[in-house]
Amino acid sequence: MKLFQLQKTEKRVSLQRKVMKEDRLLARNIKRLRKSRKMTQKQLSDLLAMNDLYIGQIEAGQQGLSLPVVYRIAKVFNVPLKDLFDF
């Protein structure tokens, strides 16, 4: 007997889609901030000490972000963390 049975329901699938949508919105905000600062992906990656391909994947919505990475991005842009999640 399983204590917690996970069932694939419409609600669970919808939640997964919502999370993906929020990831895309976060990526859009990061790209918007970068462009408004007239910064290239390479410059941003150098400031974050990350691979520039990773930044491209983030902005394309192909790569998820951890909270520590989002925090570092907010620090580079000198904006409150909540501004990146303003969508």
C-alpha cells in the first residue's frame, strides 16, 4: 500500500504548464533588463561567471533557473529580486 499515490490529473498537468509559463516570463524579464542596459549575453555571462551559452538558453526558455542564480542576476542588474518576478 502506498501512502501517497500520485495520479496524473488535469490539475497536475495544468500546474506543470503554469510553471513553464512562469519560467518563460522570468526569462523574458531577464532579457528585457539585459537589453535595456545595452548589455550582451557575453557581458552578462562574464559578470555572473557563467557560460554565455547558458545565458542564451535561459533567455530562450530552454534552461530553468535556480533561486541563487536569479538572485545573482538581480544583483548584477541592481534591482530587487521581486522585480524579476513582476509578470
